[in-house]
Amino acid sequence: MYGIIGDKLKKRNNVLEVSMKKFIIEDDFWGLFPDAKFGVVICHDIDNTIKDENKYVDMLQVSEKEALKYLDNPEFIQNDVIKVWREAFQKFKTKKGARCSIEALLKRVKNGNHIGSINPLVDIYNSISLRYALPCGGEDIDAFAGDNRLTKAVGDENFITYGSDKSEPPYEGEIVYKDDEGAICRCWNWRESVRTMLKENTKNAFLIIESVDEKRTEDLENAINDLAKLVQENLGGTFKTAILDINNKSIYLE
């Protein structure tokens, strides 16, 4: 395929051009969340194989202890880092019981349960998620079919999550990450597709940290810098970072 992996080839005026994949936050999302901000890390040529699982277990447990500072209210859902996402999820149709990923992580920590090691990339972004109490996620860029978009779902997108063998399409109007083959993550950051999930053989990764709290811009910036640093130190490769908002809505995945 012309030595190009994962990109579209187009012919214009008899000249072959490469259409590079992008991450795009579409206008229908900004209509609901005009003040949201996103930190993005694009990683290339990383080594995500498990070499020292204990290192990542220790990393996660340190972050679990740090996360407790965000849970000073004994009523779990009244803590600011939970409350702000509960309110955000009320602005679009969600599957019953769907919660922001950071709520799920913090609930485990509150209940005294450790976050299990999965693979280096996932462990690293989970540790950052806990350290800053911000939802983090990641996908394999090479598994994307075209652009990755954060948008409202049509309602017929194919979606198969880990542990399932049947498609469970999102609701119409549900906030999703999606590409040309279907939904990548449902209910914004609740549950991801098995098709694009990070694996040990992932070489090129899209990592994202999300914020809907205007007061936490500095935390978001620090989190994305720490995430990029940990990936570089532990997995090598090259990376670039960006902060996306309503005035900067997309980034090339190169």
C-alpha cells in the first residue's frame, strides 16, 4: 500500500496525496460543553510490552494514595471531582448506570481496592488519572478507520466492548468517540471498544485527558506533561502534546 499504514490515499489532478488521520472535536459537542478542555499525547514507535509488572503496580499504588486527597467529603458523589462529571453526564443521553471513568477509579480507591495492572500504557494513564482526578484514556492509532471524532452519536454505530461478542450501539445523541467503522468509546469516557483498545503490541497511541471544570486548567496542563514524560521515560518512541478547546478543535495523529 505505497508504504503508508493507516492513512487514506487520494488522487487529485493525477497527483497521489496522503490524507492523514486526525482527532476532531465536532461542533455538536461544543454546543453542549463550550468550556471543556482536552490534553492530548500522540505517541509513535513506543514499546508497550510488559517487562517489569511490579514497577507499574507500584506506580498505581502510589497514585491511589495521592487520589484520596480528592475525596475529603464523606459523601462520595458530593466530592467536586465526581460532582462535575455527574452534572456533565446529565446533558446528554447515557446508558443507565454509565459513569465517568474517573468516578469508577476513585470508587475502587475509596473502597480499598487496588487498580490492577493491564499493560504499561494503560497503567501509566490510570496512574495519571488517579494523581490528578481527571479522566484519561487511550486508543491504538493504527486501529482507527479514518478520523477519530468526539461527537453526538447517530445511534447505529457498531460497538463491541471487551468481554462481549455482540454490538451494543450508542443512543442517538449520546456523546461518543467514533471513527468510520463505529463507536470507539461510549458515553464519552465510560466504556471503550475492543477494536481500538491499547494492547502490548501497540506501537502508535492516542492518549487523552479530559476536563469540564474551568478551574482545573493548570491541573490539566500538568497532567498532560506528566503523562508524556512517563510514556517517554518508560516506553521510548516520540511524542507530541496539545491542549484542545473550542478555539483549537483538532490535531493530526502523526
